[in-house]
Amino acid sequence: MRPAALLRVRSAATGVASSAVTAAAVAAAAAVTCGLAAGPAAAAPARPPAARPATAARGAARPSAGAPWRVELTVTGSGSPAFTAVTATGPAGAWAFGTAGGNAPTAYRLSGGAWSRRAFPAPRGDVVLAASASSGRNVWAFTLAGRALRFNGTSWRLMRAFRRPIGSGLAISRDDVWVFGAPGGPALGTWHYNGHRWARSASGRGLHGASALGPRDVWAFGATVIAHWNGRTWTRTSVARLLPRNTLLSHSFVAGICALSRRNVYAVASGGRQDEGGPLVLLHYNGARWRRLGLVNALGGPVAVVPDGRGGLWIPVMTGSPGSGSMVHYGRGGLRRVALPVTPARLALLGAAAHGTMALAVGDIRVNLTTGATRAVILGTGP
């Protein structure tokens, strides 16, 4: 998590300008993962669509007809509520986590086609920045205060209290969990849980999020590098040459990764422009090398990257400040903006998750642009 973003999330947690939690979109960009590529979610083409011509790739992503996304849930209340993290547990199951002012984080569970609020053991002032699940009996939440909590199908339990913010986590199984520090803030480092104890990974320093194909096939990112875990150590590859050049007011960084197969790994990045964020950059690994598939100057920084279950990707993006939320789809037609049921200028997107063809995105809707009052929102598409 970058320092400015971390400060703004802390402000939201303490009730100062709570609408500024939209900056968690930048912070959580360091926590962007698509999790385990298993089952329908891994249904990806053997090779990506051909990149658009340079002139098109550098322009605005073309809008797509139709509005496949819907509002699943909104929550109102004092403190300008927002949903800050979400994870899918199956084709019809998920958890979403919210914040409002200095109140304790809230948790909502999707089960039986309906969302319901559930008990969640976190203190006032904390914020869930990321979540990950390998099943409905192995759900993890990771917080600004450094707490790693696990739901075993019945109740939540604190598994470890780190002294520094957790930017992202990845639950591969009950005895295989990765935790990553937030970029720009106090360095937590990279930690691994084997079901019995926690160990810091020296070779994982500076990594901020990951996506797994299996316990010995994990892809991660940090700054301008992408790393691979083979079961023993992390090996790194620089992709700096594929990103926009740094300037006095912009510093590029990889913001997320989504591994669909050994020869089909995607990464999203941002040019890190000071005001508007972005430009959005999409990278691809074909099993031999990384290349850039597209760059969209008109869009800001990516908030998440998740599979659409049909071989494509969903990429929520935040542009400008206080931020305009939009959804980009990547498929055989290239990068396209997708219509959402909320006006982009009023929408902040802070996270996303997917399982099969079901996808969810979370954030808030600004109901009063003057006061900054918001209501928390969950958007969904698919089953």
C-alpha cells in the first residue's frame, strides 16, 4: 500500500472523511489476485486474443453494449459505509467485508441466493483490505491492523496478529496460506502458513499479492517484478520495460496477477499517474516470456483482475480523485468498458472476486458529492 493510500484508509477507519476509503482501490491494487485457477474459472483460451493496434491500445477502451452487471446489495448508515474486500467460496457463495467510520468491520455472507450479515471478530477502527478462500470452510480475511482471520465453516478465529498492515493474502488450502505486506507502508514482508506455524519467506521480500495454480505453482508481483514459487523459492522477472516510463509525477508498478494455466498468466499494472492514476496496462505470459497486450491512457489504475469463467478477464478500474469506477472486460474483442448499473462518477470500486462465471465487485456509491456520504455496494454478474 502506497503511503498516501494507507493514510486515507486509516482516515476512513477512524471516521475522518470516510468516503476517502476509495483510495483503498489504489492500496488494494497491491492485493489484486485472482486466487486459485480451478474448475470453470480456469477455462481460458490456449493463447490470448491478438493485441489491438498501437493506436487503439493507447486510446480509450471501447464501450461494450449491454449491462451484464447488477446491484446485489447496498448498505446504508452513518460513517459513509463501503465494502472493502470480497472473496468467492464457490459458484453461489461468497463473503464481503465492510467498513463505516470508526466502527468495527462488518461481514456479509452470500448463501442460498441471499446476502446476510454475520458475526465477525474484529475491533473498532480496523479495515479488511483483502480476503481469500479455497472453500466455504476455509475463508480468510486480512486487515489493515495486521490481523489474519479464518472462517472454518462455523466461526471466525484469529490466526495471527502481525504488527504491520496486510495488503493481501492467498488461501490455497487449509495448510497452505500466503500473506503479503502492503506496498509503500511499513514492510511486513511475505509469510507462509503450513497449517501449524508461520514462517517468513526471505525470497519473497517485496511481493504484494499472488495467484496460484497449485501449491508449487504460485505467481506473485511487487513493484515492477513478477515472481514464481516452485515449492522451494521465489524467482523474479522484471517487467519494467513493458511499463510506462517513470516521470517526476508518475511511477509505474504491477498491481495484480491472475494465473489461469502454466502458459496463460495475466498481470495488470498502472503507470501510477499522480492525479488520475493509470494508464491501465495489461501483460501476458505465454509460458516463455511476458509481453504487453494493451495500454489504455483514458483509464486509471486497476483495482482487481479476476477471470470471467469464459476465458476472459474482469478488470475494475478507478480513475481520478475522488475517483470514478468503471469495469473493463478483456476477451477476444480486446479491452472493452462494460456498462454498470451505477453512474461511474458516483461509484468507487475497491475489490473483486470470481468463481466460474459468477463475478462480484465491491465498493461504495457516493450519494452526496458535497458531503461525501456513501452507501456500501456489491455488484454481481453471472449466476
